[in-house]
Amino acid sequence: MLRWLIVVFLALVLINGFSPWLQRMGLGRLPGDWRFRLFGRDWYIPLASTLLLSFAASLIAKWV
């Protein structure tokens, strides 16, 4: 279980680090990526970007 926690933590750190670069490429502004303000806080739900990145990761995993 500790191994999974480390993997999730590292994935979140990488995603956070690559976030500005991915936004410049257009991810995060796709139809299906929701941004809204609730209770004085900005919320962001990137459904379309998540699907696109997981599809790309699965294609890379098949070829490797």
C-alpha cells in the first residue's frame, strides 16, 4: 500500500509540474473541461483532458 501512495504522490507532482506546459498546448480548455466558482473558490474538473491523456498513455503502453 505504501508503494501505491508513493506512485500517486509522484504522479500528482508530475502533473502539477507539467500543468503550465499542458495548458499552453490546449489541454484544460477542451469542451468538457469544467471551470466554475463555488463558495468563493475556483473549481476545475478536467474530464475531457483526462480522457485524452489516458487514451494517449494507453497507446504508448501498448507500443512499449
